[in-house]
Amino acid sequence: MHTKTRILLAAVVATATTLPHSLRAQSADALLDKLVQKGVLTLDEANDLKEQTDKDFTKAYAVKSGMSEWVNSLKFNGDFRGRFEGFYADHPGFVDRARWRYRLRAGFTASMLDDVEVGFRLGSGDIDGANGISRGIDPISNNQTFQNNGSKKGIFLDTAYAKWSPINAADWTGTFTFGKMENPFTSSDLWFDHDYTPEGLAEQFSYTLTKEHTLKFTGAQFVLDEFGGSGKDPYFLGGQARLESVWTPKWSSTIGAGFHGILNEEQLTSAAVPDQNTGNSRDVIRSADGKSFTLGAPKAKFETFIVDAGLTYNLDSMPFHTGTFPVRVLGEYLYNFGADTQNSGYQAGISFGKAGKKKTWELTYRWKYLEGDAWYEELSDSDSGAYYSGPFAAATVPAALRAAGSGYGAGTNVKGHWLRFGYSPLDSLTLNVTFISLDLIQEYAPGTSSNENRLQVDAIFKF
């Protein structure tokens, strides 16, 4: 390398390392382009310098920041959501109420050599609303309610995982993830709450059939609980295949099928794992004197088959929406072969637009129907519930509701409407208004209303 070139390279690297990592590439490239314009460098010399600068910057930045030499990048990201939430019902025993909540999630991701990634995320969680959970916090919610005179709130480990992507061929990709992770399945809230971060192992593969069609497969093995005195721990085992197709610039579609089961579900008593949702039929465990009882495990086995499909058409434009405007129709159906009755569910809906980028909006409607034993209640959406009123059948309702005599219960055994409007005035900010109106499928007090309406107003900041 010529002396002039070495001096220029040192100057470029020194300049770049004083800037934030995200600005480094564009600043160094701009400087080299300027030198080409002034005739100090030829175009070939500039291109060689750009390539060498990238290599030398990685080494220099690692020394400056203290990162290990095998770490390619370190990213920080997260989101904050502020929420107003109102509950309204016609039942004479229900008192309309409102609350204010927040959700905070923030984490780091380290990308390393040999296609390895390690990450973790911290998240808020409601200690005050744990409802007798003896270990840990609600697994299907990061929400924290404003209460108790400004008491200090909790921060918990939301994800902690290692990911290896050894398959990176032209047509094939493959990734293995171990730890506490984001849900690897493409799922709706009919069978997984979006805040649920399972623990275990997941495998994800993608194969490009043609430039229009991609086949994806996901497998997962999650640990639901661990018992020191038993060899029959409860596990989740699942697999999902999906075909994603782009037929034209206007039309695209998705179709998927999966099978999900739970082993040793008899261990999932309300005393063993957090009893947050309701809907499953359960056994009853009575005390020796017969004066008290707790809920046992779900009576049904969970061997649930799920299919879904969606079709999207992209309009060129729409008022007050930047870029193309997608219109999507979707449907989903599930059936539990492990239960004889109350064992199916479905939902259908349509969405207009897609929020998330500056000056975009969306409007989505879904009708959902999920019978009591179609799926494990403690994995379903915690925002989808209705009003239970006594007297209760002891084997169907959580202890907290039995003690209160009535109350809100989310999970399975619900049907009704879900509607959301969202608008993103900025790339970093999305505003949502969600209205959920659901009834019980199986009523517990005939002749009374189980309908409950839930209004959520959210401001979501991404960083």
C-alpha cells in the first residue's frame, strides 16, 4: 500500500471511530467520495480503501469499546407502552372500572462470528397483581398497573437466549435457539398471548422453492414446569409448516398448518404453575377436612391441530397512508383431538393498512370463537375474557374468582368481537385504540349476561 494511501486510511478509520457505530459507514464513504471528486484518489483506490476501512474499523471499534474480537455488533433496543384501559359490562353485579398501566422492555443482542447470536431482554411485570403466584410473575403479561402510592415496581428477565444459524445456503437457512426466547411460531392470540416468552429449544428452517414461494418450518420443545421429585415434567411439543407466496406485486398469500401437544398435562395444577386464565375443565383437589379445595390439572389432553390462511392485496395508495396500502383477509381453525367436547376454535377477520412506519395507519376486525378445552388456557390471550358470575362449578373457575363470587376471566371459553385502529405519526410512535367485546360460550349463571367490553388506548414508543 502506498504511503499516501496508508495515511488516508488511518485518517478515515480515526474519523470513523469517533462517530456512533450507525454513522460510521456513511461518514467514511462520504469522505472517500469527496477525495475522488477532488482527484486525490482514483475510483479503484477509493473502493479498495472502503473495503479495508470496514475491516480496520471493526478492529479499532472493538479496542475502543472493549468488545471481544469475535463480537461483530452489539445492539440495544426496546419499547415502552403506556395504556389506559376501561372495563364495562351489563351484569348488575359488575362495577365499571378503569386503570392505567405501562409495559417496558429493553435488551441487548450480540452478533458474533460463526453465525452466533446471544441476547437478553428485561421487562416490567406486576408483582402487586400476581394473584398468589408463588414463584415468578405472570408469564403472559409484562403490564404493570399504576397503584399503591407510587411504590417501586419490578424489572424481570423477559428473554435470555443463544441462537446459532449454521445453515446459510442460497436456498436454505436454518437456526437453532436455546433459552428463554421470543415465541418462534407465527401465531395469533387464539393460542398464544403475544407477551409469552417460552423456555426451551426451537428450530427454524426456510427453503426458497422459487423466487415467488418460500416454505418455512418451525419446531419447538418447551419446558412448562420442573418437579424435583418426579420424572414426569410437563412439556410442550409443537411443529408448524408455512408456505409464503408473492404471486404478483399486488397479490400475496400465506397458508400454514401445525400440531401442538402437551406431555404430562396432569402436572399442570393451579398450585404448580401460575393460574392466570380460565376456561379449561379441571379436576378438583379437596383438603383432608373437605372444607377447602384447589383446582387440579385440566381434564382434557392437548393434542391440537391448527390451520390458518391469509390473502393480501396491495393498493397503490390510500389517503393519509404512506406507501402501498395492504388489504388482508385471514382465517384460522383449531381442533383438539385430546378432548371429546368443547374442543374447537376459529377466527376470521380483515385488516386495512399497516401501521408501524411514519404516517401509516391500520384498521383490523376479527371475530373469534374458542371453546373451553380447545387449547391450554394458560397460553391464550390474557386480554380476551368475559364476565363469570356465581354460583360456580368448582372445577372450571380459578380460586380467585370463586373467592370473589364473580369477576373477569380470560383465556378459553370465549366468543365475540375484536377491533383495533392504529396510527403511526412517527417511525418511533404508534397510537392504538382497541375494543374487545366477548361473551362466554358456556354460561355459568343462566339468564344473566356474561358480556364484557374492554377498551384499550395505547401509545407505543420504539427505541
